[in-house]
Amino acid sequence: MTRLMTVLVALLVLAGLLGYALVRRAERGARPEVRSVPRTASRAPRSEPTPEAASPIRFRDVAAGAGVDLPPFHAALGRFRLVETMGSGLALIDADGDGWLDVVVGQGALLPEDKAPEPRPTTLYRNLGGGQFEDVTETAGLRFREFSQGMAVGDYDGDGRDDLFLAGFGRSALYRNLGDGRFADVTDSAGVAGYGWPSSCAFADLDGDGDLDLYVVHYLADTVDAFGRATVRCNAVEGRVGYCPPQAHRPEADVLYRNNGDGTFTDVSVEAGLASAPAPGLGLAIADLDGDGRLDVFIANDQAPNQAWRNLGGLRFEDRASDWGLALGETGETRAGMGVAAGDYDEDGRLDLLVTNFYEEPDTLFRQVAPGLFQPVSAEARLAVPSRTTLSFGTAFLDADSDGRLDLFVANGHINDVRPLGIPYAQPPQLFWNRGGGRFEEVTRASGEYFVGSYLARAAAVGDLDNDGDVDLIVNHLDRPPAVLLNETPRIGGTLTLRLRAATLSRSPIGARVRVGALGRTIHRDVVAGTSYLASHDPRLHVGLGAARTADWVEVDWPSGRRERWSELPESDAIELVEGTAPQAVSTQVNR
Amino acid sequence: MQGKEQATLASREAGLGWLGRLGLGVIVLVLVAGVAWLVVRGRRAEALWNQARAASVREDWAKVHESLVELRRLQPLDRDQNRLRVQAALRLRDADAALAALAEVRPDDSEYERALMTRGRLLMEQFRYREAEAVFRRCLALNPRLEEAHVQLVILTGMKRRAEDFERQLWDYYEKAEWKIAALRMLSRGIPFLPSRTTVDPAHDEGYLLEQGLAADPSDPEIRPALARYYLNRGEVDRAFVLLEAWLEMYPDDASARLEWVACQLELGRSEAVGAYLEPGTDRPTQSARFWGLRGEYLKRLGDFEGAVEAFGHAVRLEPRNPEWRFRLGQALRAAGRPTEAESHLSWVQKANQLVALMKNAHDTGADPRLLVQAGDLCREMGRVREARGWYEAALKADPQNADYQQRLAQLSQP
């Protein structure tokens, strides 16, 4: 019995201990592991910008002191019409024939039922030299009160003076240059008032008959109703109204006006094959893209495949963008094409194209590898990474340091204020230095005070504004007056400015291919119509000669098919080349 | 004397000396104490349960939670008690407590499936993607028609760029979904992506979701490559490098991470840095379309267009629906002087882009059947017969008597 009792006691004690252990375990339970994750901002903040290469390139903004002071107006009155955010045009034109480039700065306008004071209109600034400009809009007879879009410059009537076409939202205008800096509005008689939403435009002899036809890119239809209201409302971010993407509207077909030779134009868009292919077009470049001697038309489209209208002759065109490799970006996706730059950046003798794109889309550099065959090479050219962080508009190849290689300027700025998503609204411009071998390096921040700021930039035009042989820039913005950027880059050698005149009625050299020889090197340049975004550039070619003081020879393939070569060149850094005649020096005083 | 002797004899015979009596006393005491403890505990548990239920009526969820936590210390919760525990944690937005409670819902509970789905959603909100994926797959094993589980798996595989799984998941979703157009729309893209519907705040972008996922589960091998690609697409290559190089130092053989590193180098124009890695070999991920795509791009830059054609050809075979590989193949064929072969691939890409553009104008509900048929036509022309069938069937659902739609569907079955 004693043994039995002992066993019983032992069992009870054991049971008690076991029970205690079970109870304690139950009390502990499955305590959750604390793994709360701290919430941070809704979008990962960007990293710091990468250090840039040192370059000699310098530009100085002289706009404020130069008198180019048009305060921008784009009808941003809280009604969110898309045209408000797309900017206005720029043109460089020697309006008075004095050898100095004058500047046309586009301006927005009130739309129906807008309640705001009438803004200053699109303005013509006469270049006085010495970095000074004077508003001569009224005296010039330029009374353009439409919402400015693209601009085209060309001698459409063959009278030796450059005329001016101003595309406008809803209605465009053609101003015939009367000489002495005066213009006459000949829109109605010429038949080019147009309609809808034109964007970039350019004069070019597309039918090879010697006079200048007019190509007008069109963007979207019916974005604003008769009462000035946006036809579609969209949100930029949740809970905040913004500007709509292009898919919210129907695209409009481009318009081609054939020059009838008598001061009038005829809309031949249907016969040309353009009317059946509407697309949201913004950028334009006209050049011979397939080497067949006829001018083709490249259109950068916004969130649609780009178009490359191959000129079949007789003002008939077919879209060959896909065949030519120009329709899409590197990954085969459509991109939001805005502006176009054209130039032989890799010095292989073939014209290349660059299309500026949307934020987080790299700008697409199309390298021409054979006539009518292009390959997207943005990453190889080291443009892909830096261009993903910008929304880009106006652009141009320009030899900023006069070393003979084409550098690249890009104007940036978003269309919607989406800063809550961590995306900048105002954005810095970009300058890319061509290092040779088909590669660029970004040198923006060291290129001048303007390049350190951020803007809502849109159109950009290049030209020698101070006639000192190098190329300057002018940039239009939504949020500030234009910037007039004079090139102050030190040069080691010389430059050559070429004014070409073909042996046609219009004397337009568009389509000409130029080669300049200097110190054993050949520099290629092309005369291209259009390019950038809503802009028209200096019609002269600017050739940096690198270390050479002068050019050894110049060769031109004219649009007519004639090739001319000159080894005996005038002793001047500005030469006029007229087809079939000897080159002549052009004298322009640098300071007047 | 005799009685006393008899008692003494009896106790001696019974073995109950003082020790025995003590032991017996202890046993009785323990038994009594035990019973008393059980009674008290039981009453305490009952009181806590009543307290919890009363608090739930008042919607005092903090009190509910507190009562149930204490009750759980006393005894395991039964089904109803655990359900209330879950409810309280959810009302208090205490994800960790809710997850713990949901994990204790038993498979034989009629609410098990719902508990699993709730757990999955919470894990997504906690950015614990691997656990979430496992939970949603269990949900579908229980009930293959759970549309939300399908969508969540689409989101997870899309976010992590798992092309094959993404497509498989979409077809699963398509087969089980009531409204099939949503799945077809996502299939139309041809590549994995993050669909816009998520259980987390839709204002948070993909990068944020991936970064949070990395913080929540640093050892998930799929997040880094996906996040690096996100950074690359934003032009933040430096950030992608930092992410990848730290990981590759620890895991140099992680093929996915290495491929994204290569992609970054190529994006920067540094082809020379990656040539060695892009040579095919036994230790290379030659079953990865991305490997072949990057190799093709590398060879193209060297001017080896035939080599690029071969490489892009591999990529297309491995990911036939990805427009990027077809486009690059087409470009390479052109550059190699084979325009006729290029045409079929580039034409395919054009149609793929048209399909994507069509989808931007479409809506998930109330879709115009003409638009659905257009999508079907494009898919048929691209050879994506299964998708084409889906679109035609959707069109017929909207317009059952349409003979043209019927004929189109019938023609798909013909050789």
C-alpha cells in the first residue's frame, strides 16, 4: 500500500507539473511577430543626379536686357483645355532683309467665353544687333490674335523675301513679306486659313516644281466646344483635374497645301493620302529620308506610331515609317512623340533623327544605317538614361562648341502638375555634348545659368542671332518669357556659315546635302525643313571647323540632283552658295 | 484494546502510516484545489467571453480584443470566439493580430475560405507577397472560382515580371471568371505588368509597392530584379546598380539579378562591360527570354546582325507573346538584309500595338461588341487563336444573334 501511495503521489505531482506547463503555454499563445512596415511617400523619391562631364560649352540668357520680354499667356484659366499646356511657336526670320535674324515669339489667346484681359499677341522682335531686339509687331502689320502654334518661314511667292505662316488653334494665317519689315495678311486669298488644331508646319517644295508647298501637321480634333469648354475632363492625379492624354480625343489628319504658283494654295491632303491616316502629330521634319531625291515627311506622333510619308512624286505619299524603322521606340512600343531633331550626329554621311518623348520614355535617336533604314540607338548613344527623367518638347542638333560635331539641346517641362506623384512639373533643359563615336555626354548644369533652372519649356529654335558664326538658342516657355541664349563657348578654330540658294523660283535649298572639308576631315550637314517643336530655325547652315581656321572645300548635292564642289572659297566665314554660280562672301557686321 | 489493536493492525496491513495519511491528504487537497481552480477558471473564461460579446454589441473593439486575448491565455478559443477575435482585430485595423487570428481558423470551419481570403488581402497590405501568394493559391485550391484570388495572383506575378506564370494565371482567371473581358484585356498586353487594381492604395505606384515588399521580405529573390527594372525604366540606373550589386555580392549566381545588372549596363551604353556574361554557357540562364534578348541587343551593337537574329529568335521562342522580342528580331532581320522575314514580325508588333491602343478605348463592362470583334480579329491575325476565340465569344455574348460573329468564331476552328 505504501508503495501504491507513493506512486499515486508521484503521479499527482507529475500531473500537477504537467498541468502547470500546459496552462503557461496556453497563456503565451501564438503572440504575433510585430512586422509593421512604415508607410513612406506614395512614390519613391528620385536619387541625386549623376555628376556631369566638364565641357567648354557656355550659353548666356540675354532676353531680359535684350527686350524680348513677352510675358507668356496660354489661357490657363482653370478650364483645362489641352491647348493651354502645349505651348506656342517660335520662328527666326530675316523679316527686313538686313542680314540679321529677327524673332517671332508665339503667344496664346483667349478662347470662347474666357474671362481675362486681352494678352499681348504673337510678337515680332526686330534684331537690332548687339544682343538687342525691338518689338515691331504693329509696324510690321503682324496682327495675329489666334492661339499660336507652329510657325513656318519660306519665300512661297518667290519674290526674294521670306514670308511667314503662323499656325493657330482654330485658324492660321499667312503673312506675305512686303519688304522693309512689313507684312500683309494674305490668308484668305491664299486659302490657308485651315481649321482644327495645327501643330508644327513647314514650307518645302514637295512636288519639285520649284515653289514652296506648305505642310501643316495636325494634332487632335474637338478638344474644345463652342463655349470654350474642354470636351473631356480628366484627372492629373486622383482628385485633381488636369489635362487629358491624347487618347481622350480623335486625331486630326495633317494638311498639305500645294502651291499653285499664283499666290494661292490648294488643299491636296486627300489626293496625297494624308486624310485617310489621321494621327496626333506634333513634330515634323522634311528631308529626303530614302535617298531617292524626293523630299519625304517625318511626323512625330503623340502616343501613336510615328509616320514617315514617302514621297512618291506628284504629291502622293505612303507611310513607310514601319518599313524604315521610324514608327516605334526601341522596345517596339508607341511613344509620346513631341519634337524632332535632324542631323548627322555620327558623321557617317547619313541624316539621323531624334524624337523627344514623354516622362519615363527615353527620347528615341534613330540612326540611319542605310538609305531608308533606321535603327533606334538611344542607349548606345548614352541618351536613354538621362532622357527618361524628363518630358521633352523642342529639340535641335547644333554644333554648340564648333568642333564640327552636332551636339543636342532639349527643352523640357511637364504638361500636368503631378508633383504629388513625385514627378517634377518644371524641368531643367538638357544639353548633350557630342564626344564622337556616336556617343553623347550630358553637360547641362555647367552650360550657363539658364541650364541650372527648371521651366515649362516648349518650342526651341536655333540660329546665329548675333552673327558671330556660332549657333544660339531661343526657347519659349509657358511659365516665363522666352530665353535668348547667346553662345559664348570659346572656339579653338573657325566656323563657316553657309546660305544656300537653289536654282528654283523659291530658291529653297531644303533637301540639299552639304559636305565641308577642313584639315582632312569631312563635315556633313543637311538642309531640313521643320524640326524641333512648333518652331522654324535659321535657314543658314552653321559648320564648326574644329581646329581648322578655314574650310578647304565645300560640296553640295542640290535638290535638283546637281552636285557642285568648290575648293576656291571666299575669305570669309559666311558664304552664299547659289546653285550654278560661284560662292560669294556674305558680309554682316557682328556689331552694328 | 482489541479494537485499538485491530485498528493498528488494520492500518499496518493497509500500509497507511503517517506518510500515507499525509499523501492521501495532499491528493485530496490537490483534487479539491484542482476542481476549484477549474471552476474558477471556467467562470473566468465565461465572464471574459460574456465581456467580449457585450463589448462587441457596443462596438468597443478594443475591449473585445483585450477580453479575448486574456481568454486565450486561459484556454484555446473555440470557433465563435476566434471569429470574434478576427473581427475585433480587423475593426481595430491591427493587421498583425488579425493575421494571427486568421491563421488559427481551422480548415473544417465553414468560414475557412473567407478567412483565407482576408488573410491574403492583409498580407498584400503588409507587402508580404510570398506569403500572400501561398495563401491565394490555397484559396484557389479550395475554390477555383474565387475571382479576387485570381486577380491577386495576376497582380503578384505581374509585379514580379514572371511572364510564364502571369500568362498561366490570366488564363486560369479567364476560365473561371464570370466577366471574361477583364482577363482578355490584361492578356492583350502580351507582357507581365502590374494591373491597376490592387488591394493597397492605388495611388501607390509599382516602385513603392516593390520597395515596401523588399522591406517586408528582404530575402524574396524576385523583388530585387523587378525593382531594378522599375528604377531602370525611370532612368535611375544608379539606384538599380546599388540594389543589384549589394545582392550580387552575396549571391553572385542569382541569374535574374545578374540579367538586370546587364540590362543597366546596356542602357548606359556600356556594352563592353557585359560581353563575357552574355556568352551562352551551362551556367547561363539560357531558358530566360531576357538573357537572349539582352544578348541580341549586345550583338546588334557590335554589328553582328546575324548573331542578333539568332539570339532574338530564341527570345521569341521562349516568350512568343512579348512584342519587344519580336520587334527587335524584326529590326535585326532588316539590318541583316532580310526584310521579307522582318516584315512578318514587325507586322505582328504593329497589330499588338493596335490591340493595346484598342484596349485603351475599351472598358471592362458594357463593351461595344464591334470593339470586341476588332480585338478578336487582331488576335487571330497574330496567331493568338485562344485569345481570338475569347474575344469573339465575348462579342457573341453581347450580341448572340450576330451571324458575322458566329462565322468568325466558327472559322477559328477550321484548319
